[in-house]
Amino acid sequence: MTDLPLLVLTTMPDHQAAEALAEKILRSNIAACVNILPEMTSIYVWKGKTQHGSENQLIIKTTAARYDALQALISDLHPYELPEIIAVPITHGLPEYLNWVKACTKKS
């Protein structure tokens, strides 16, 4: 289903970088909306060591049809060696909202 709506998650190292990425995503018609959550603490294992860092979570609303373009854009612009890019299908939601996501992400 290419018009299946998705929530895509990624993180950025700070709010300014998160806003810049969100703007590029929206200007490319790859997503309908990007939410940037406040700074959070991330604790993770990287190259065998436990790391602590501050990040902003981005929640991106898009469709399966636009996922590949979104993943490529995030990968190209992301400062991390291995960015988080996780897609979760939206199986239920207000139909009018989901139709808005689909309309905003149609290729022009």
C-alpha cells in the first residue's frame, strides 16, 4: 500500500538542527508534518560503550510512497554516522487527517 500513512522517527543533536531538517523535509513534500519534541536525554550503546547525550526527537507524518525519499534525505543530511530512522505504520486514525497527510505528500 503506497498510500499507507507512516510515523517516522528520527533524532537530531539539537533543536536548531531538528528545525532545519524539518524545513527541508516539508519543502520537499516528503511529509505533511514534523513534530519536534523538547530536548531529551538519550542513553545508548555505541561501539561497545555506553553513551549519554541530548537530542530532539522528530515525529514525521508521511506515507509509504514517500518513505524512500524521506530516508534518503535524512541519511544525506544527518550529522550522525548511523541515524535513527524508524517507520511505524498508522493503521487507524481520523480519516480526514490521514487524507490530509496523503494529499500533502503527493509527488508534484
